[in-house]
Amino acid sequence: MTEPRFEPLADEALLRRFEPVLRFTRGEEFLPMDVKPYVQACSLWAQRPDEQPQQLVDAAHLDLARLAYPYPDEFGTIHYLQLVEPAIATKEAIFDHHERIPEAREPFRAGLGRLARVGYGSRLIDALFSISLLARGRVPGATAAAAARAYQRLGVADEHLYYGRVVREGGWTVLQYWFFYLFNNWRSGFYGANDHESDWEMICIYLAHEGTEDDATHTLQPIWVAYASHDYAGDDLRRRWDDPEVQKVGAHPVIYVGAGSHASYFSPGEYLTEIELPFLAPLVRLTDRVQRFWHKQLRQYGGETGEGAQPLSNIFRIPFVDYARGDGLTIGPGQARPWRTPYLLNPTPPWVSQYRGLWGLYTHDPFAGEDAPAGPMYNRNGSVRRAWYDPVGWAGLDKVPPPPQLMTQLLDEQAALRQRLAAYEAEIEAKAQALQGMGLRAMAMRTQPHLSAQYTLLQQQIETQSEELNEVRRAQATDHALLEALAYYATGLRVGKEEPLRAHLRRAHRPASAERLRFSRLAEVWAAGSIGLMLVLFVGLAVFGQQYLIFGLLASVSLFTVIEAGFRGRLTQLITSVTIALSIAATLVIIYEFYWPLVMMTVLTAGGYILWDNLRELWR
């Protein structure tokens, strides 16, 4: 990556020109803030392997300068900040939640239940995930209340700051906006996946020059924007600046912030977000392949189709709803709450580059979801974030030339292809002449018995030479087609034709549609209680009706499935799917039971058809 140039006035002006507008969900308690008072309220700790945590610096003496000190330690040591002491968290547990929401803002109201939006498998995995919180590392339940009180005590609730960084890489000028939140209360405040002290979020705006360097219109203009959001990566993170999904206030893009999670979204709504646990990854991949076969080969679809449709849930991912409604506070230029002067991260300050530890409590969570994040420069394991060292590649733009370079690179690619085609032509001519020479020698040998061995070897060489010639001609034909495609693309560029807005997207994240949210209260209650009821029924059958256990389980699962399909209005689809599944199962059983008779019948049928086809040819 090209080392970014430090131009304080120009960089700050660029950042302020496009600084975003953040729209929060009603009930959000933690807003972007300055890290300085947060660090001064924390203590610094070290967790060494197989030892009790040790405090390195207490809250009375820690600041950004001291945070940047080197703290060498043994392998496996985790350094972390701690805002809320356990004793304080317990005391704050009785703190009234409504007092934590300033200005008498209306509290958060959950929408339709997330479990009503997914199937039984996802609900079961979700139940196991919830149970695992009792055993694995987690942020204590009262910590959110204590963090909210600490946030108010710091007196920064009305002062909003972002950290700006400008990176120039590969012809792109990248504006990074980093937002620091004191606490992520997604789980305790909004029924999400996790809680953790501190939260770093980020968006990027990608600028490029319009026109040539000698042109009067040679100015920086926004081309792409990318929002960090949970496990989305690469192309799926970004949208083109002129995409209607990118809402703007003037030149300022609008971000809809997930309640508690602080993930960033382009549109307001409720997003079904599925968390994938690392140890379930093989099962997730297998289930995805089965779903693709079911949909593409068998043409069986479920849920919605068309624009805004969500991909079907994977039963081994854990479903959560991210509420990014945008009906709460708004921060940004022209809003009631503007940004303070940004803090520039060019050059990188020591507290960013020198401190590789966590910015909040380390909970020993094996899934890392409850552990605090590291700073903007680092991952939790201390490695450098790709979004930091390669922001262009992070959003999948490393394969996309900036507009001023596009035509030049296109012409260079065409020139390189023409050179390759000329080389192919020369190679084809040489190989064709050599092959014809071999053929002449072979024809001369056919009447010379004493050259039998040489003739056999020559035939092998002819086959090899013919295959090589065929490969070169195939590559030539492919490159000819590619050259034509490049010429067509260049013609489109010259007349101002642009690519489809979302051609780059593979897994677009969009809010749930009205159809997906059309559940009754009864359906929500059923979704919330069905898994527990099924487990209770299983125990009842195991204790009181062991002789009917298998039959009872099959009947129970069938009944639950029918009830679920009825709530979702999918009885017809269920009947079709069951019919296809039973047909496949019956076919497999027949093949297994009558394997050899079926093989014999197939061979006999094939033989009869060949005999009939050959005799028919003779009769003509």
C-alpha cells in the first residue's frame, strides 16, 4: 500500500466535505464520542496464561499517552481495558433503565419476534447459543446499566466526534470515518447477539478524479461508499455513490445505525442477521450446498423472491434482528446534533499504533463475541486490520480501476491481448508446419515394415503435437472473444454507458420486507415457545411412552411442521416439498432394493434400442 501523504488542511477539508449523517434507532443509549475521557475512566489489565488478571495501570493514572507505552509480556498475554468494576456493576443493577435515556426519549419497542422469521433448526441452534451464555465468558448482565451511568457521568453524551483518516492507494483517495462507542449493548438492550465494552465502527468513501490531469474538471469526486456491517465483506460492503440506496443529505451519506450493535446500513429497517460460529462452519457450508441443489436443480423456492428478497436462513447460523430504523437521534451536518471538529489519524497517533490490546473487558469468550474489540488499527489477535492497511481491497475495489485510469488500462489490456494473439498466430503456424511434417513422415513410413517401431513413436508425437496445437487455438479463440468484449465495453464507456448499479453484489443485505414481517402475535408466541414445547414433549415421551417414542417423535415433528406452515401461509409449498422429498426417498429405496434387476433392465433396454436403431438404418 502506498504510504498516505499527510496534508492536514486538505485532508480535514475532504473529510468534512463528505462527513456522514448518522440516524439512530429510538432507545439508543451510546453515541459516537471522544476516546480520551473513556480511557481516563478505565484501568489497564493484563491476562497472562493460567494466571489471574493483573492490573497494570489504575483508572486514576491512565490516559492516552500512558496507553501507548510498550507493555512487553509473554506469549498468550491479553492486554485489555476495563471500564466497569464488578462491584460497581452489581450496584448499578438496580439503576432505573429509563433514567439512562436522556431527554425523555421514547424507549425502544421491539418489532415482530425474530424467531418467527426463521425455521425450527435455527431456533434450536439459537436456544443452544443462549444456554451457552451460562457457561462461556460473557459480560455481566448489570454491566450495561453501569456503562450507561458512566457514560452520563463523563458528560460527553451531547458531544459527538469521529476519527478521520485519508488514505491514497492505487489511484483512489479513501476517506475513513471511525466512530467510537463506549458500550455495545445489543444483547441486553435490543435482544441481539452480544454485549461488550467499547465499540469501533467505520465507513469508507472512495474518491477519484474526474477528467484527465490536464482537464479543468480534474477534481476529486465520490465514486463508491462502503459501510462496515457484521460479517459482510468485500463487494457486498459497498454501493456506488449514485445508487438510490445510498441516501444523502447534500454531499453527506446517511448511515442507519443498528441499535446497540452500531453496525451500518444503507436503508432503514429491521435486518435479519445470522451469526456463524466457527465450529459450525463445515455444517453451514454443507447446508448451503443442499439448499442450492434444492433451489437450482429441483426448482423449489421458499420465502420471498425478487428485489429485496432475503436469502433463506441456514439452520446452523444463529438468527438475530438488527434494528436500524432511523427513528431516533440524528447526528451530522445540518442536523440538531452536529459533529465536532474531527480528530485526524494522519499521521497515526501512538495510542492507535502502539496499543494492540482490547478496548474493554476481556471475558474469555471462546467465540469472542462478548470480548471487547481492539482499536481501529488491529484485530483482537493483534494483527493489523485489512480495513486499515488495505482499505481498497477491504471493499473489493482492488480489482476496479479508478475512472481516470479505466480507459487507459482498458487500452493497455487490449494492446496486451493483441500482442498475445500475434504470438499465438506465430506459435500456431510453427506447430502446424511441424505437425504437417510429422504427417508426411508417417505417410512415408506406412509402406516400410522395418520402420514399424519409429512409426509407432511418431504417431504418439503426432497426437501430442495435435493436442498442443488444439490448446493454442482454443486459447486464441478465447482471447479473440475477450478482445471483442473489451472493444464493446470501451465503446460503451465512450458513450457514457455505466455498469448496472449492483452487478457486483452477491449477498446484498436488505431490510426485511413487509411480507417477511407479516406475522400475527399468535405466530410470534408459537415461534418463541415451539422449541421448548418440543423438548418437553420429547422428555414426556421418553419417560411415559418409551414404546411409542419413535412414532410419537415423528407425529410430533409432523404436527409442528404443519402448524408452522399454517402460520406462514405455506401449506401448499409444504405439501409440494414433502411430495418431492418422498419421491426422492422412494426412488433411492427402489434403487437399493432392486439394484441388479434395474442394472440388467437398463442394459437390456439400451441393447434393444441400439439393435432397433441399427436395423432401422439398414431398412432405409
